Amino acid sequence: MCELRDRSVIGADVIVYDRYLFAVPVRGVIRSVAEKDGAYQVDFYQDNPGGLNVCKHSGGYFHHQQCEVLKSKAAKINDPVSDFKALSVSAEKNKALYNFDKPDPKVLEKFPTPKGKAGFEIRIKIPEFSSLCPITGQPDWAKIVIEYNPDKWCVESKSLKLYKEGFRNFGEFHEACCQRICTDLVYLLDPLYIQVKGIFVPRGGVVIHPIVEYSRSTS
């Protein structure tokens, strides 16, 4: 950010973030800087998303904290949407983290179970689980409830989040989804007991709530 009343920014390209006026950040050029509070008077480019609706705010003043001044002055604007995406958090980094095509148990992580004299049960709820019907390709929605008695290891929650996203574009029956989750967690944690329940949203008038259990004492 530039300092207040910094006249050197006049003529520079600027991106304005004002969610009350614009659906997305828009670009323009700084015409002047207010003497009192250092607000920027901005003229907007016509090729911004929103076109004339954006241009009608040209000449308005915007607080410097709403603005990102670009280094180059009067830069040519070819594709403002692409420019905004380039300034946003890189989608490629997120893509590297998330796999939506198939659940991968390798992303699951664990940490040592907190020590104590009393045993305990851990209950995890995933309220927005989704997968695809392997027959129709339509999305299935469910709340997955995982309850387990840990021995030496507990599942790390962020890794479980990454794991469950792998089901999003993956075709598998309700029953198989729950069986896969339970099996992968058993291999990861070797728990004393674990139950995975899938409360799937009814489709076609049929309600399916698979329950998969594992107990070390009976395995």
C-alpha cells in the first residue's frame, strides 16, 4: 500500500475492492488523491466486468485500503478477469492439494493418542459428503459419522478433509463408500473399534444408511 496523500500514484493503474458496489474487483486509473484522507479518485476502464454499471462510478473516491495500486502506470487492459485471477490465490496450489476423482488413503495422517488413564471415544461428523452414483452419474449427498475407540493413533482432521474430497467425482455405491472409509481408517489407525455410518439423502424414494463396523477383538 502507498502512503496517504502520495501523489506519485496519480496515473497509476489500480484495482478497487468494493463488494458493495462491484461483484468482483475492478480496474481503473487513479485521477487524483484527496487532500484530507488520501482517498483515491478513480476512473474505471470500460472493459471491466460489468461494463457501464462500473463506469457510472468513475470519478468516485475510494479509501486507499480498498485499493491495490499496481506498479506500472496506464497498463493496457486486455482481460480484466484474467488479471484478477492472477492476483488471487493460485488455483494450481489448491488443485495440488485436492483430488476430486478418487479417494487416496495416502493423504490420511495420524497423530499419537493423548495419554490418560481413561479410555475415550472419538466421534467425527462429515455433514457435506458427496460422491457420484456409479450407474447414473448423479451426485449423492450424505452425512458421514465416524465413531472410534483409538489405541495408539488418532486421525488428523485436515488430512481427513482432503481424503473425503476424493469421493466428489468418484462413482461408488453408498455401501462401498462406507466400507472404503472404514477400511482405510483401520489400516491407518489400527483402532480398538470403529464404526462408519453413512446417512445418505434419499433419492428415488429409497433411504439407505449403511453401517460398517470393525472391532479388533473380533477381527
